[in-house]
Amino acid sequence: MGGGWAISTIRILIADDHLMVRQGLVAMLATQPDVEVVGEASDGQQLVELTASLHPGVVLSDIDLPKLDGIEATGQIHKDFSDVAIVLLADTCSAPVIIRALRKGALGYLARTEDFKQVIEALKSVSAGKRYLSSQVSDHIIDAVVAGKSLDENLDAQLSDRELEILQLIAEGLTSAEIADKLEISKRTAETHRTNIMHKLGINSQIEIIRMAFRNGLISLD
């Protein structure tokens, strides 16, 4: 590849559940001569399916997707298509979440507040096989290390990715009905997940859920 970026076109698959966001990304990426958007997904399951059929070079995905969250989708894609580079966009920049995403196979992680120049830099970097963490993301990890906080997602061994996602939503104050609507599952399924989570963790109240989620970096009290 030489000392610069690869000359060949980077084939990108975009995933975000908001149509306007996808349209904005497509429009911005269309201004880049060495980038081609080959598809768009609106949920995590569709992202996995389109990756299999389109085989893009790079996936640019929101971390908060319905049906299958971005980190769980990353894990599936990395397992079956390890040559596909994945960049995640997220509102959540807590160190444990970032580390979990990287362990699942993401090569890049960006905060949603980054400018478009950073997005392009990330796409080109991971396309060349390099990791890319924006300065905001790196700062969160460094701050956690300096503060002596654990970088491990301690709940990862106890809960599935879906249960971790639901735990975070419960801690953020969403009801079972609101969780069901957000994740496109039934209210009964959401309530079953809630019961299973509390049983696995040995907790019995909303306050304990919030404390557990905070200790593991799933929510911030800022």
C-alpha cells in the first residue's frame, strides 16, 4: 500500500435507524472520490444480512440499533467476515463500552459529536487495517485508567449483549413498554429480560440496577 492510503475505492455499508442520518452520511460520503456507499441498513439484523450479501470493505454503524445492537452485530460480522472493517458511532463513550466494542471486533470507534473529517479519517484508517479511536474516545479510556477504574465490562460474562442493552435502558429509566417499542420486541419479552437480568445479578430494585449499570460504565451520572 505504500506510505499513503489505498488508491482503490472503499466500499462502505452504512447502518443507522434514522433515515435522515443515513441520507446525510450518504450525501457527505458522495463528495469523496475514493468512497462508494454500497448499501444502507436500518437495524442490526439487516446490517448482518447486507454484509453477507454485499461484502463491503468497511461498515459504518450506529451503536444503538433496533433488533440487534451495533456491538452485537459487530461480533457476528467479525466472526463470519473478519476482513470487513467496522467503525462504530456512539453517544456512549464510557471506557467499558468502548473496550467491549473493540473486543467484539470493531476497528474504529467515534463519538457522534465528531466532525465529518474525523469520519473520513476513520474510514480510511480502518480500510488500511489500522485501528482508529478519536481523541474524545481515547480521552475517556485514559481518564478511566488515571482514575483507577476497571476497563473490563464485568457484566459481560453474566449477561448477553441483549441483556446488557436492556439493563442500560432500564437504568436510564425506560419502562418495559418503552424498551419494547425501542427494540421492536414485545412488552412481555422485555419484562422477561428484566426478570432474568435481576435474577442473574441477584438484585431486586431499580436503584440496584442503576448502581450496577453505573459501576460498569453503562450509564453516566453527569
